[in-house]
Amino acid sequence: MRIWTLLGIVVGCTVMSDLLSAFEMKRHGEIRDFRPSRIGRMLAMLATRKFVILSIFFMAISFFSFITLMETADLSFAVPASAASIVFETILARMILKERVDSWRWWGVCLVAMGVLSSPADLFRLICSK
């Protein structure tokens, strides 16, 4: 049960982090001036944005949960199963961020989902063999 909890935390926090950072990047706009003084001001301004701070917070939780997941489960399970974040991120990018997702990307999401759904069978065999 601990493995599934950790996996849920990894996937959920990764999705939240990526959505928040994408939202804030779209809100901020493209960076065109790369002079050191301008970059310093931009970093200082981004450090005050709540969505950037929340994004970093969720990414840190995801990172440490993933490290713990790799200590608990096999790498051959942890990495493919955590790819479920790609499925959720694409769906939420379409629904929340109103991004255009073409048919090729949906096919890719379906392939990732099929790969993720094959992982629980591998984990079940792993648990039963120990």
C-alpha cells in the first residue's frame, strides 16, 4: 500500500507543479532580454509569484517522494508508473490551460496510459514472488 501512496504523491505533485509553472510562464510571457541585470530583476519578480513558489514546493515533494519510491519499489516499476503524470498533464492542459492537443499527442497519451496500466501487473508479480 505504501508504494501506491508514494506513486500517487509523485504523480499528483508532478502534475500540480507542471500546471502551476506552465500557468505562470504563460502569464509572465516570453523572456527576450538576457542581460544579467534584467535576468536578476526577472528572477526577483518570479520569486514573489505565488504560483511559482507553489510549483517549486510541489516539485520538491514529488522529488523526495520519488526517491523514497525508488527505495521501496523496483526502478523498473517506479519510472514507468510515474509516467502517469503525462496522461493527467495532457488532459488538464487541454481542460484548464486551454491548450490545443492534436491527434498525434492524444495517441501518444494513449500509448503511455497503456504502458502505465501494464505496470500494476508487474508489481503484483513482484510482490507475490517475495
